[in-house]
Amino acid sequence: MALTTTLPGPTTAQALEAILTGAETAAPIWAETTAEERASALHHVADRLDDAAERLIEVAHEETHLTGARLQGELKRTTFQLRLFAEMVAEGSHTDARIDYADPDWGMGPRPDIRRRLEPMGPVLVFAGSNFPFAFSVAGGDTSSALAAGCPVILKAHSGHPRLSAMTAAIVSGALEEAGAPAGVFSIIFGTESGRVALMDERVKASSFTGSIPGGRALLDIANARPEPIPFYGELGSVNPTFVTRKAAKARGEQIAHEFVDSYTLGAGQFCTKPGILLVPAASGMVESLADIQHPAPATLLNDRIQSGYVDALERLAQHPDVTPLVTASGAYDAPPAPTLMHTTAASVLADPQALIAECFGPAALVVSYYNESELLDVARVIDGQLTATIHGEEDDEIAPELIRLLSRKAGRLLWNQWPTGVSVTYAQHHGGPYPASTSSSSTSVGTAAIFRFLRPVAYQGMPQHLLPQELQDGNPLEISRRVNGVQQL
Amino acid sequence: MALTTTLPGPTTAQALEAILTGAETAAPIWAETTAEERASALHHVADRLDDAAERLIEVAHEETHLTGARLQGELKRTTFQLRLFAEMVAEGSHTDARIDYADPDWGMGPRPDIRRRLEPMGPVLVFAGSNFPFAFSVAGGDTSSALAAGCPVILKAHSGHPRLSAMTAAIVSGALEEAGAPAGVFSIIFGTESGRVALMDERVKASSFTGSIPGGRALLDIANARPEPIPFYGELGSVNPTFVTRKAAKARGEQIAHEFVDSYTLGAGQFCTKPGILLVPAASGMVESLADIQHPAPATLLNDRIQSGYVDALERLAQHPDVTPLVTASGAYDAPPAPTLMHTTAASVLADPQALIAECFGPAALVVSYYNESELLDVARVIDGQLTATIHGEEDDEIAPELIRLLSRKAGRLLWNQWPTGVSVTYAQHHGGPYPASTSSSSTSVGTAAIFRFLRPVAYQGMPQHLLPQELQDGNPLEISRRVNGVQQL
């Protein structure tokens, strides 16, 4: 396969129209493929991406400055994810099939025969993220789950890695075609305007996004203002607060400090799950430990926009009267920027949460000293919605149950003595959270449950056997788990 | 218990503030009750409503003009629904509990221990509907599912039955208090302004609505424009098209015509699932049959607003140049209005779908003659999102598979040789559909799956056993079905 590396220009209005028509045409065909057919196509996409790994990683490195090792791991994650969704649809539980047989004695009056399964919503517009050029981009999580669900995908490429996007899209399209998928089932578009126009188009039935709060909110507002509003799954911002109890600081303060530096500087701090705030007991020695830790060397950020946005956010934070520098690397505002820690107190955070609990997307974090452990609870009460919240504690910490209770209302994932960077793709994973962590707190962008964002239920009442979808036929020809008369059957 | 029947006035700003604070305070307490405690409280509410049935139905009849028999059936449905949600939460599958044990050999790299369950979103604002003064009102489906989910409810009463609403609310509040539920877990508010203010309040975390397209859209836009947008589950409008194939008309045209008249005039046509459009083959005799059928006597509509809205919509339809009266009752525009059928052709509907596929909330419907059966497919293609779509056909109808395929993309529920009025509360029921049938096509307002609209996932990573919610502990103390390492366990 010829892999182009020329810089793609913005998608023209004419090309976009053809892509939207193609997606609309492909939708019913793709929706009616069997789960096996879709699974096989996803496997083929994963295989083709693996085949092209060397060249993909090379271009990804050129465009994003991420290290080869990091990109290798990310591509592995990406193809693993495609295969996991393939396994999942083949297994069939994603249709949440339910059968209620007719029941003349049903409590509220005779019940007709009603059967329900989940069906694909239609063409999905995916806005790629910048910081995971594979896993949250062209062949990333939303593309995988939407294709697995039976929805065509229109992928709006991120401007941070256009050549890689075009290359990846060519591989995905080629593999889908080889696997017999209909034309139009996957397309890529470039340019802010084409994304905006596509989001307003009535042929698009759902959309997802990974990026900043202002960018995501603007798109959310467009999706909501449509004559026919559509679901918009945006993953926006998170500071991922980390709470260190007194006992944990006493038992393992030095170790926690080292692990924290590893986590917040990982990938030059460009993870949506970067622990951006670390709360530590004053006079525990942890602040001093953190100041002494040898920080990693400066690393080039993803692109110029990320670099300038990072410097702006860091300057705003540094100029706050209650904030003092802790790790005062001289190159904090350079490109590439030296990792930097700022310092304040819990009282200051509580006095001005809006200014101090703010995401700096890059290698910076705010260390917060508390004097009374109950301030941890107070901070948990004032924080906005978060992707993650982390507690470093001891098992007999008296504050733990209440802190967990408070944080469970604010965050999508709670961690205990671990670090939020690194989001495993699993069955139980949840990557989301209350606004502004995400625009849809009931939906995840990572893990097998992500498929539900692109499915909607359809009930069939009194339908003859041969006109029912296979998932709902008496004989259970697909041999899937179903809920029959309210009881789950394996 | 003293049941007031005085007319409640609009909720004052001061009272509303106390109610919002009360709901916020009750939220964590109610969220942490056990499923058994919530189930027991719901049973108690149902029992107390049944105890007060006679008086409730009397007041409901005075305010809504619905018949005693209809109201009796509706109250039965309502208390059945409360008990069904009680059974469901006691069973535990609504938490969708998932456990992924740590796995060093996981395909994308070592997997930490991750466990996930669904948790309540927080205070829910429910806007009551007018046409089901019990089942979609104070103690209706959304109240039941939100309370079952662990969310406090603020119920915005419908202006069509204020005394009944106050009475029902007193019973619900009293029963919840007797059952040991926290103060503030359920409150009622009156007045358009209080509903609007509550919807904008940051303490409200989700909202639901049953009513008209303009009313629902206005509230949806408010919910979306909040600094923290919240899920808004609106059930708006639907014409519930019904398609009669040539073969069915030939085999059972007369019977279908009679059943249709029964269905569209049921409850004076004031059901969201009323079949508002009936497509029949021209020259099949069905139009003539329909014209000859003795229609039921006029029945008073729910309230003056419904009456005037109905007359306006019917006049708009009647004035369309392609529409002719079919059943020309002289009292079609009177109060109470005589049931009325209008007539047009499929070609006219296809030429002007916006004007002709429009809901008339009341005892009217549009009969549509088609000349070529393929026009059924064309109409299925142009209709908006619907709560239901119905086919009357024969099992060997060649058009059926394609018609079902098209309609499954447009409607939440598809019926075969049955009628959409009457929505059974079951495990497999889906009452929703693409916009404007509902504002959230993945959510249902009827059936046990409705509980998911008020829940959000929370993942716990590396959490010690005693700090985990019971649903996620190794020993499975609640003995619920869980997905362990990707495999559902009963």
C-alpha cells in the first residue's frame, strides 16, 4: 500500500458533501453486517496498522515529538483496542438483548410480546485529540467503538499530526475495503471549518471529541443547537487532584513524591489524566522532598499551540498572589519547557478555587500544603468534575471513607495508592466524569462500555419470528446472553 | 393523613431555595441507602397511593375529565411501576457491576485492578406531563426510576392537575418519611418560573420532561446552556405512523379500520402514542370503511390549553389544499370535540411532509391513501423521529423486511398487527426514539431500563476491599450478577 506523507489540505465543501453522502449510504449496509463481519474487519484494520508500525511511528515522532518508545506502546494499545472491540461484538452482549414474552397475568394488565436490542445510531463524527496520535486519533477508541457498534465514522483529523492522520486513514480505509466493508464507512476530513459544517449536518447522528474545555464547549453548543440535537461526547479538561493523607506522607512521603514527579512529567505532562494538583500535609517534609527531586530534562511539546497555551496557563497560575515557585527551573517558560512545580496552601485553594484548580496542559503541577486533614474534604467539595481523583492513604486512615464518598461524586475514576496516568483499556474501565471532565457523565471514552455511546434501543412488539433481528429470535441463533422475562440468561 | 384539595399557588423563590438545599442535602444520604431500603420505601409509597385510590381518582377526574375506569387503570399501572423498580433495585443488576482483576499479562500491558459500578447522579428535576396525571406525573415513571436509582426528586407539577399533584405529593412525601427516607428526598414545586429557575440551578444534576415539542425544546436549550450542562430527557412529540400493506387491507381491512378508530380515539386521542397517520391502499375499500364507522361521542379534553392547541393544529391540517375531511363530524372544533378523520394521499405527504406529518394532540388522525406500495417505503424515509411505528401486514408480505429496516431507524418501538396506544411497563420496553420523539434516543422513559438515565459509572482502581462499595467487593456480599474479567456471572 502506498503511504502518502504529503501534507493534506483542508477538505473542500464538495469533498465533504461526498463524504457525508457516502457515510449516509454506508450506514444501513454497515449496520446490517453481522457482528462477525464487523469483528473480522476490525481485526484486519489492527493487523494492517501493526504491519505499518515502523513507518507510522516514524511520522508520528516527526509530527508530535513523542518518543519512539511511547509511540510504540500507544500503537500497541490502539490495535489491542480494535481487537478487544472485535471480541466484544462477536460475543454479543453489547446489544443488551431483552425478551419479554406475552403475559396475560402481568401485574398492570396483559403484556404483549416485546423484544428490545440496541442498534447503531448512524454516522458518527469523531474529532481526534492531539496528545494520543494513535489511541485518541484516527484509529483510536471512538473510531473503534463506533465501527464496532455498526456506525460509519467521519474522522476530523487533528491539526497537530496531519500527515500521520492521512497515512493512518489510508490504512484504515484500505483494510476496511479489503475486509468487504461498504464504501463510505470510514472517511477523514481536515480543517476546522469542515468539522464545524459536518457537525451541523443532519446526516451526522452522534459526535465525539477529545480536547480543551473552550474547544469542546463550542462544539457541544453547535451539536445542541441543531434542529435535531445529537449526542456529543466531549472529553474536555481535568486537573486530577491527588490527596496524600498524613499517615501516608509519614509512612511513604519520599516515595510518593518521587512517583508523583514521574507521573506529572510523563509524556511532558500532556496527559488528560496528569495529576495536576498534589495535596500534602504541611511540615511533613514532602514539599522539601519534591523541591529536591531531580526532574527530567525538558521535552518538546506536541505542537506550538500546546506550547503557547501551556505557557499562558502557567503564567496565570504563577502570577497568583498565593502561589510561589517550588521547583524553579529557569527554563519553565522556554520551548521545550523545563518541568515546574508551584506551591500554595489548601486555604488559598479554598479561597480561590476557580483560579487555582485550573488545568496546565504540560509539565507543571501545583503542590498544595494543608494544615488540617479535614481540608482534604473541603477541597474535594469545591472541585469541579474530574476524570480521576487519587488518594494516597493507609488502610486504616479514618478520613478515607468520607474522602472516597465525596470524590465519587466528582470524578469518573478513583485511585488508591496508584497514579492516574496510564488508562488501561478494560471491561470495567471508566474514562469520563461530571462536566467539565466530560460533556456526558454517563459515557466512557475508554473500555468496552464505550460502545454504548453509539447505540440506541429499538423495541419490537408482536413481531413474527422471521421478521425479528436474530438477537431477538426465540431460538437464539447467535447464542448470546439475553435478559428473558427480566432474568439474565447466559 | 390529611389530604389537602386546596389549589396550590406558585412556589416562592424562598421556598424553592429551601427545596433545592433540601435535595442537595438528601442526595448523599439517599445515595448511600441500601437497595433494600430504597425498595422498601418505594413499596410503601405504592401502598399508600393504593390506600388513597378512591380520593385520588375523584380529584383526578375533576381536574382532567378522564374517566374513572381509565384513571383506575392508570393508578394501578403507577403503583405497579413503583413496585417493579423496587424489585429491580433489590435484584441489583442496575448497578452494572464490573470487576477486572489485576492482570500482568493483559494484551496492552499490565492491567491494574479496576472495578466499576453505576452511581446516582444527584438531584433530578422532573417536569410532569398532563395526559397521565398518575403515570407520567408526581409519582410516575421518572419519579420512580430516579428514587430507585438513589436520586432525590424535585417534581415540577403540571398546571393541568394541581390539586391532584399536591395530594399525590403529600402521600409520596409522607410515605417516604414513614419509610425512613431523608427529608428533602422528594419535593413538589408549582409554576413555570420555579421550574425554569430550578432547571438552571447547579444543585440539579439531571432533568426529565413529558410534553410538547416547543415546551420541551425550550427546556432542553436551558439545560444545555448551563455553565454545567446536564442530561435532559424530554419526551416531545410523535405522530406514530401506521402502515397497512395491500395484503393486510385485503385480508382484514374492515377489522383494521375498526381497531384504528378505537386506538386513535382512545382517551380522546390524548396519548403520545396515538396513531396519528394511517396509510392504506387506495381502492381497497378501507377509506370508505373508515368513513362509515360509528365514532365515539365527544369527550372533554384534559384542559383548555390542550383544547385550543388541538383546534389550532387541526385547523392548520384541514386548511392544507391537499387535505379533505373524511369523517366530517360537525362538532370537530367544538369543546368537547367530535373525533375527526382527515384524508390525503401519500404523494401529498411526500410533497409536503413538514405540514402533513404533524401531531394533533386530540381525537383526530390523517388517513393517507397510497397507490403504489413502495410509497410506504418513501414515507418511512421522510418521517422524523417517532416513539412508535406500526405495520399491519401479512407474514409473507414482501415489503415487510425493508419497511421494518427503514422504520427501525426512525422509531423507538415497532409494532406488528397491534396498536401503539397502551405502553406496557416491562423489562424490554423502550419508550423513546430519535428527536423529536425524545431528546435522548438512547434513553427510555418507560420500563426498567429507565433507571439508567439517572446513573453514571464510577471506576475504582486499586481500592482496598473495605473501602470498596459492596457491589464491588470480592465476596459479592449483595449476591448480584457481575461482569468479572469481561464475563457476566449470575
